[in-house]
Amino acid sequence: MEEEHDEPVGAAEGAKEDRHRLKRGNEEGMLAVSLDYEGALQQRIKEGQARWREQIRKERTAVQHESHNSLAGDEDHAFESRAKRLKARYERDLSALELSEREARARYLEMKCVLSKKEEEIVYLRARLHSHDLEMAELHNMLRPVDE
């Protein structure tokens, strides 16, 4: 008789361990995705800024070489014209990069919001699971013979 009653308890404990293991895996996975996305976003921003700095340095060097090869009067005009074009281009590209950064941050915040909602759902489901476990224990105790 006792063996019949031990099986549901063992099964319930096994199911409980499985639930805890799945819950931990889910939480670790969600945290890893959030951290990976933020790191990738920061890396993209740094790479874009480094690329633009390098391009501007190269173009500035080219302008300086152009200005040395020009006549004295044309040199200043060519340098200023080129510098204005570079500045306008840099500002356009920088504003595009900032817009992309804002969009990426907005997506990141949306993901954080979803993660928060999922965590709240986990807490709710954990509470429901606990109440079901208590009900199962109560039923198990009711089904246990009185002579024990």
C-alpha cells in the first residue's frame, strides 16, 4: 500500500525539479539575449564612429595634399570648399547614425519591456504552481490510509 502512495510523491518531486530546471534555463537565456543585444548595439556604434573618424582623417589628408598642389589663391578656396563638403557629409552621416542608434535603443527598450512582462508572468505561474503543489499534497494526504 505504501508503495502506491510514494509514486505520486516521487512523480510530483520529479516534475517540480523539471519545472525549476526549465525556469532557470529560461531566465538565463532571456538575460543572455538582453546583454548580447546591448553589447552588439554598443559595438556597432563604436565601429561606425571609428569608420567615420578614419574616413575624415583620410579625406582631410587628401585635402591637404590638394591644397599643396594648387596655386596659392586656389589653395585656400579648394581647401575651404572641400572642408565644407566634408563637414556637411559628416553631419548627414552622423545624424543618420544617431537616428539608427535611437531606433536600436527603442527596440532594446521594447525587448526589456517584454522581458519584464515575461518575468511577471513567471512569478504568477510560479505562485499558481505552488498552490497546485499544495493541493496535490493535500489530496495525497487525504488518500493516504488512516492506519498509517
